[in-house]
Amino acid sequence: MKETAAELVVHKHHDAVGARVGMWLFLFTELLLFGGLFLLFSVYLDRNPQDFHYASGELNQFLGAMNTIILLTSSFTMAISIAALQRGNRKLAIILLVVTMILGAAFLVDKYFEWSMEIGHGIYPGSPLLLQRSHGEILFFSLYFVMTGLHGLHVVVGIIVMAFMLYFITKRLRTAEDDMVNKIKLENTGLYWHLVDIIWIFLFPLFYLIAR
């Protein structure tokens, strides 16, 4: 038996709502993960304020600030890309999505240079030089590499997802339903990317500012 037009609309509506709810549930688990790490950092900071202050002073604050600007800009371009697709402007949506991917890659390049500087100074988890330092400094740099590394992995995943979205958007649409599905997918991709940005907004002051 064929579905009526009304039943099709309801089915599509439920699919859209389900996709958004599923994404929010996923983002909640991500918040729990990083929230636990933030709490752990706060506990160790309270117990080792001087060591954390000294270790934080060795981080490159300029590169950290540059990454903050890069991600905030990428969050803006992602939001405009979503708005453009919703208004039927696929060309602008594609351009801004590519710009967002480039900014994400720029973040990783910046982080690569920052990590290279630290590793070049002999500071990395398990290094002989780091193990000679105080317990608090070892904790600080261990958390620094784990938390920024985990965040960097999320950036890589975000860029990969955006690459898939770029393929879906540029592909010729067959039906209006395909267009709606692409809009939902891009919205969910945007939610994920905004979370990545928000996490960095917390990471930057924790490691580069508060501990100083």
C-alpha cells in the first residue's frame, strides 16, 4: 500500500528530528569525556599551582591564541555555509565549507609546529628530560599532550566528515528529499564542529592563561 503525501511528510519530519537528537546525544558523550578531563586538570592544578604555573609559562601563548582565532573563524564560516545551503545557495555553501576545511587544516599545522617546539626541547610524555622535573610539571605536560592531542584528533575527524559533506553537496540532487537530507547532514556536521571549537575555547585558557 502506497504512503500518502501527509504520511511521507511526517516520516521525513521524524527522520530529521531523530538525526538531530542522535547528534545531540553523541555531543553529550563528548562533553562528558572532555568534562572529566577538565575536572581532572582542575584537581591537579589546585594541588600543584606552582608547578603548573611554571610549566604553563613554557607554552607558546601566541600560537595558542592564533589557533583560537582560526577555530572561531572556522565556526563562523561553517554557520554561514549552513545558512547558505538552507537558502538554496549551494555554490556559496560549498565555498564556505572548503574555507572551513582549510581553516581546520591550518589549526593542525599550527598545532604541529607548537608540538614540534615542545618535543624539540625534550618535553613529551615519557621523555628523560620531563621525568627529571617535578611531579606537577610531569602531570601538566601529560595532560597537555593528551587533551590537545585528543582535541586534534577530533579536528581531523571533523575535516574528514566535511570532505564527505562536500561530496554529497556537490553531487547532483535527484529529489527534494536528497536536498533536505544534505541540509540535515550539514547541520549535524556544524554542531560537531562548533563543539570542537568550544572545547578549544576551554583548553586555551586552561593551559595558556589560568595556569600562568
